[in-house]
Amino acid sequence: MILFLFLFGLTLAAVSPSDEREVKLQRGNCPMFWFSFNGRCYKYVSTRLTWADAALQCLSQGATSLVSIHSLEEQNFVNFLIKNFDHAEGPTWIGLSDRIDKKWMWSDGAPLNFTLWNGEQPKPAGEYCAYTNYGGDVKWKHQPCGYSYAYVCASRIDCPL
């Protein structure tokens, strides 16, 4: 019994992987319904649009474009933002597509320096766009760009127009 209590106490004191860094949504210098992370503003939009229409809507709201993701930390923030507004964590467009020169590129022109594909990175075919929240591990998947999903916008500066 004493051994059981000792082991139970050890498990309570152990740090779980989810304790790494708590993610919080903060407005910072961002406008209403936009949230700040590492000097950029992000906005989740639940309206389902095609990838191209979502990108245009982001631009019309003062964003640079659909979100480009450059680290696992940023991916975790984007997923947390989505989950905050969509508890089902449905498919959500991000700014990655292979529409230009059949190469995977971010719509805001940022370099592709991080990926989180579910499985092997798809070969570009000139007709696919990427979304996040695929499967239980919420990784990226590609889909024809004409599908309609929710989307995340981002701005390069801390305050979109």
C-alpha cells in the first residue's frame, strides 16, 4: 500500500507533455476578433469558402492573405485559435497551394520553411490547396481548391487595416 501511494505521488508530480507552454488568445495591438502571436495578427473565419475566395476575403479585411505557418509553435497557436471557435476542429484552409508553377508556396510569398503534412508531402499538380485539422493529429492535407472550408487570415504586421 505504501508503495502504491509513493508511485501515485510520483505520477502527480510528473510534468505532462501538455504542460510545455500554455497557449492563450490575446488581442495585443490587433483589432476586434483578431488575435496576436509573435508580432502578427490572426483571424479565424467560420464562413465556408473556396481557397481563392477565402484568400480574397482575407485581403479585403486588411490581412496579408491566408495564414502561412513557419513553426510547430505557430501551428499549435493556429490550431488553438481554430479550436476556440470550432470545437469540432473542422477542415480549415491555410495559405499553402501548388497553384503557381506547380510548386508548394505560401500565398503571402513567405518561404516554405516548415511543413506538417499528414504522411508524405504530396507532389504538386497545380490544382491543390492545403488545409489543417486533418485526422486526429490535426496535420495538413491537400484538397482540390474548389472545396469550401473555414479559413484563417494573417497579417505580417501587428495591426491589419
